[in-house]
Amino acid sequence: MNDNVNSYGPDIYTEAEGSEDTLANLGPLRPLAGIWEGTIGANQHPIGPGSDIKGQVIDGNEHSVYVERYELQPIDPQTNGPQLFYGLRYHVHIVRPGEVETFHDQVGYWLLEPAARMVTHTIAIPRGQVLLAAGSAVASPTYVSLYMEVTVNRPAADVWKRFGGYCAVAEWMKNPCTITSGTDGELGAVRTLGGGEVLVGKTPMSYTYTQPVKDGQPYNLYHGTFEARPVTTTTSKLIYAFVYDNSMLADDAAREADKARRTSSFTERLQNMKKYLEDGGAGQ
């Protein structure tokens, strides 16, 4: 199981314990709480035979001004077995200026599930339509940067010729690698490593990649750079540097353990590449 995916364990019946202070636990939803009203909202839509035109018509489209009231009130914490939600119950009501007839009415909830770093938005409108949408959310990201290097007794050009291919480093990762989209080494190329890493930057002897958003997983904004840097005419450095958000991990101890694991893994890969290059390809 991916470390970034929240697991509630085998007990799906015991209810989670939460705080009674919903406002303090709304994370990115907290600024929404309150009553909001706007008087300069506008709607633009095409007209045709039978249209009930009440606004100004410009280039075949009706332009109408509306008054919108958006009320969002905190609710008590909600549990679903081990899941815990903090949220806002909302009501949107929109009318034309000076009128009482409803133009649009909408009710629902904004919900934050802190353990899964997930925001859920429910929508219901009185036209027999409902919608449920969800996405990752981070209230307080903790960005970590790691830098590892190793000196190699080979010219940088030789090093990059051997390991500059977008899938070349996979030989030391015990994972197969193929290019699934784009052209190897060109911007926009996608490799199978990391769930589909995208090449987003390059120089003559470096490239930068990112890992995409994964369904059902918090997005950690992972970006990494692999580089061969000249030191002298006969020596160079192999460098791995990356940044990511580890705020989804349980505590500081888990975050430190994750950093140590990543550092050890990437350092071992660099040492293996150095040995291969300096031994003339023996002992891969």
C-alpha cells in the first residue's frame, strides 16, 4: 500500500473521536464560514425562440445581473465509523435585483476529512439534480528538499551518455521502465516510474520530472532533478535533488523516517551508478 494513502485498519466500526470546535478544524474551508452577499454577479447565456428575455441582449446573448446570498454554517463533527468529517452546511439563493422569484437555489455541505486530506462538496438543486465532488486538500503543507551527490571519475559527457536517457536510471531501481507518452528525453515525455512521471524541464545534462496527481491519494507535489555536473575535464558529479510535501504523514517521527528512507535509497542508486561507470560496466 502507498504510504500516502490513509488506512483506517481492519476496524471499520469504532467511531472516531473529534473536537467539538468545528471552526478550528476546518482547515482550508474555515475562511468560507459566514454569510456572503454579492450584488454585481452576472449571467450570460444564448437566447432563442421562446426565451423569457429580461436582461440586455448583446450579440445574441442575454446579459443579466443577479443578487446572490451564500450562507455557510459550521456543523457538529460527523463520523462514519473511523472516518471523521468537519464541515459547513450551506445554502445559495440567487434572485434578480428587485425580485423575489428564485432564479437559482442550491443546498449542500462542504466537508473536510483531515485524516485523508480530502475535501468533499455536495450539491443539490431543485431540478432533480445532485452532485458529489471530492479532491485533495492541504491546510498546512510541509515541503521537504533533499540533495544527494556522488563524485565520479568520468567526464560528465560520458556519464550523461550512459544515464541521461529518461528511463536509464530505472536499471538501478529494480523496476521496469517504459516511455508511455511523448519522446524519450523531450519535454512532456511520460515514464512508468512513480505512477507516470512527467518530464517538465531539461538542460544538456539534466532533467526535472514530477509525479502526477493519483486518484484517491493526497498530492505531494513531488518534483525531482537528476543531473550530471562537470567538475574537471575528467571528473563529474551525479546529483539527485527533489522536493515534496510530507504533511500527510502521521507525525514528525514518520516524516523523519520517510526522509531517511528516501535519502538512503537514492544514495544507494548513485553509488551503484558510480561503481558501474568507474568499473567500466562490470558488476551492474
